[in-house]
Amino acid sequence: MRTSIATVSLSGSLTEKLTAASRAGFDGVEIFENDLLASPLSPEEVRARCADLGLSVDLYQPMRDIEAVPAEEFARNLRRARHKFELMRRLGADTVLVCSSVHPLAVDDDALAAHHLSQLADLAQEFGVRVAYEALAWGRHVNTYGHAWRIVEAADHPSLGTCLDSFHILSRGCDPRAIADIPGEKIFFLQLADAPLLAMDVLQWSRHYRCFPGQGGFDLAGLVRNVLHTGYDGPLSLEVFNDVFRQAEAGPTAVDAHRSLLVLQETVGIATPPAPVVPTGVAFAELLTPDAEPVAAVLGALGFARTARHRTKPVGLWQQGEARILVNTSGAARRTGTGLAAIGLESPDPAGAARRAEALLAPVLPRRRAAEDAPLDAVAAPDGTELFFCATDRPGLPNWRADFTDESGGSCATGVHRIDHLALTQPWHHFDEAALFHRSVLGLHAQESVDVADPYGLMRSRAVTNADGSVRIALGVGAAPTDDTVHAAHIALATDDVVAAARRFREAGGRLLPIPANYHDDLAARHEFADGELETYRELGILYDRDAHGEFRHCYTMTVGRVFFELVQRDGYRGYGAQNAPVRLAAQHTARAVIGG
């Protein structure tokens, strides 16, 4: 189906919004009146600009407080409408959105509302314009789509139809199944927005918290199926009011928006992108650093050995068990400092995973490689992390390990056997986009979002995982984004004995994050431990949690640049230690010690 987006959903000037919508792949736009009024371009120039960009002008919006008002007020409304219809002709728009009235003088009289809308449609018809009447969730007398449709039906005018808006329908808890009773030709427009499920005033909810499909809690797929059942053949259009989107760069936001519509169309069965290829494990995590020595010191203390080096690039492979860390000292690190740059994901079909990612607008990354290097596909996640689709040591498929020559590296292993999970800090305006990206592009399951108390605010976190937990990625956005020592990425390493691993790390010269004694005093009040167990945790800075499935013990290294490590012992436990995150964050704020980078 054709896709469209309201210019109010994006930031910037009208020209910037139109350009972003076109580059993201939208077919059309809704021109929000304020965007046109603030533009230096004439309606004819906007029309020409849209044509040059391959965009149709699908809707002009909104007209407000038109119907069921006193006669003198309605006369003024018609005079205003005539001017707007003339403007629309210049703009090349043939449908106008009319919101149900919130005017203080509006009366509860459906017959009068139908009569006024019929007169408005008469005038619109002279200009070749259709009127799409929409029920605002906070409308003074008309606030449900069923009520709006009854008025349109009573008016019985060929140039008058209804506009369905998912937010106004679902925020009021209206049953969308009755949409199927509306003739498709009388549904002039469909506007879509998701939203988190919040208990708040619906107007404030609407104006600040809408989001793109798949990023909230509404059943948009069910609503769209009911609309399509009517025979509706207009565009799927996004109208999203969101404080974050209005401050973020328009280009990436438009891509996120269009991706959300592609996924929604796939869900309802009207689009068939390549099927998801769910990753089956973590092949490697790649650190970019200007100085390998501090990173090597931490990895060595953690029990890793450098086992191989890339044939043509300054990249070393450090390994312990199935946990692999690449250390890249290329020139780019001088600009960015030490951080997590890439993740290798084991994939049953790397080429298929790349096709899926490209179809859902994930940026495919060009790679500089020698002729003999493995042809790995890579895409960029919203935070810029590179994601490689790998087939480690699998016959017949490109193998990244073949690019490395083996070295012998001695180390005192600490019992780490794999990467348990990775935690990625997102730019504040990409958090919801990141969750949708990992769910839709990679096929991972998104768990519930949680808020974690930080000494300087709140940190939001949401984990995405595959079915067996062999891939776990925790996405977070921090309260103090300028503090890289706290809101850094981290790599959690699985061990069967975190006490032994922590002791070996410390004995090898590693520095563990100190945890306040008050934390362990509280543990003593909440849980019972064997003799000496709590004292050991206190000595090593080990944190503890349990859930219905088991126990979790974990501790942290000090930060190197913008990355740190976590040792975890997971005995049936399914979470990530969110209970302990405030203590860890406070301890990192206190320490603020950077080992290197």
C-alpha cells in the first residue's frame, strides 16, 4: 500500500521534512497547516518541491471547530474554508481533515452538525476537495469514530467522508471491529499512531507520547485489518505528536517511521519482505581503541588470551571458551576513544539476514576488505553499532575466522565460557527506534521496558533476546548522557563460578568496581546466606539477585574508555540484575575512574 507521513511527525523546516520523507521512501505527505504557514515557500513552490521529490500531497490538516456552532460563527467558518480550499488547489491537495469541534459554543446536535458538514462539503466540491471528518478523542460532543460516522452518514454527501485515527480510537478503548460496517469508499483517510499505555489525560497523552507502530502498546494490526476489510484503498499515513521526534534529526526519524509501516504491513499480510532470520548466538564483540594496552590488560586479567591476528588489519582476537573479543586499533579509534564498535551475530542464513535488514531500511555498511577477506554483510544499528551476520567455522559459508592467523597466547583462564549479554547505551532520541529495529530487523523478542534509578535521574532499559537466551542485548538510555564512565556499553561474560572468576581477575591485577557496604548490609536483611558467603560478596563487590527461576551473582570491572565488563553467574535466573542497577550506577558515578582510553 501507499505510505504517507504528516509533516508534524518530523523536526525541521517544511523543506527538510519533505526531503526526509522522500529519502525514507514515503509516497506522500500530510501537510500540517503550521508547517505551511511558517514556510517561506509559496503553495505552488511546495507543490513543485513535492513533485520533484516524488511525493503526493495526500492531506491538508487540520480545519477545526467547524460544525454545530452558532450561525454567525459557521458563516465565518465557511469564509475561512473558502480561503483554505483555494490554497489547497494551489498546493495540489484534494482532501482536508476536519476535526470534531471543541469550540465552547458548539452544541450537542447531530442534525445540525450533519447539516453544517454537508454545506462545507458543497463548498469543497466546487474546488475539487473532499472533507474527511475525524472524531477527536477529546471532542466536545463527538469523540468516537462511530459517532463521527453516524453524522457523516446522515449528511449523505459525496464529498464528505470520515478519517479514522488509531490514537483517537484506541486511546478511548473503542472496539475497532465496528469499522468493518463503514463502506470503504467513505473512509477518506487513515492516520496511524501507536502509544505507550499510560494513565493520563488523553489530550496530553496525544500531544506528547504518540509513537510509531510497534513502539507502543496499541493493537494497530487489528485495527488496520478491520479498515482493510472495508475495501479502503487509501494510504497508510502516520500522524505522530512526540516531543522526542520533534527534536531529533528528521532523516533517521523518517527512516524509523517508514520501517514501522513496513513491519505493520508485514504483520497484517499486505507486504512480504524477506522473513526474519533470528540470530543463534554471539560470534564476537569488537572493541575499537586507540591504545590496545589498557584493554589487553583487562582482557588478560579476565582470563582471555590473544589467539589470532587479522591478516590485513590492526585487529587482534582475544578468546576464552566461546567468548571472543576483537580489539581494533585502526585510526578511527583516535576520534572516538575506546568503545564497543561492532557485534558479530551467529546466523543460520547470513545472506538472508542481510536481505531482511536491507528490506527494512537498515543501512548496509560498505566494507574495506582485501580480496581474500571473508565477504561478511554488516548493517548499522540505530546507535551506530555495526552488526555482522556470521557463520563461524561452518563449511560452505563465509567464515570470519579465516581472516585471522593463529597465535599462541598464554593466560590464566577465569572460567568464562561465553558472552552472556551485551548492554548498549542508546542516544536519548533513538531508544524506541532501537527496540523496534532489533525486534523487526533481527527477529528478537523485546521484553518490557524498565526504569532504573540513577543518582542523576532515571535510566530506561529494555532487553531484546532470542528464544533460548543465547543472544541477549540490553538497550539503555541514561540520565547523564555526557558521563561516558557510567553510561558506557558493557560486555557481560558468563561463568559458572563468579567468586572464583572475580578472585582470579583481581589476583591478575584487575580492578573490580567497589560496591558500598550499605548494599551488602541490605542483602543480609533481605536474604539468608551460608556462613561466610555474604562476606565474600562484600570483599569482591559481588551483587546478588534472585527471581522465580533462580539466582544471579555478578560483579563489574572498572571502565576502560566507554566500555566495561561484567562477570555473571546465572543459575536459572532470567533477568539482568535490574534490582542492583541503581547501586552499580551510583558506584560508577563515585568511582569515575577510567583505566585507559
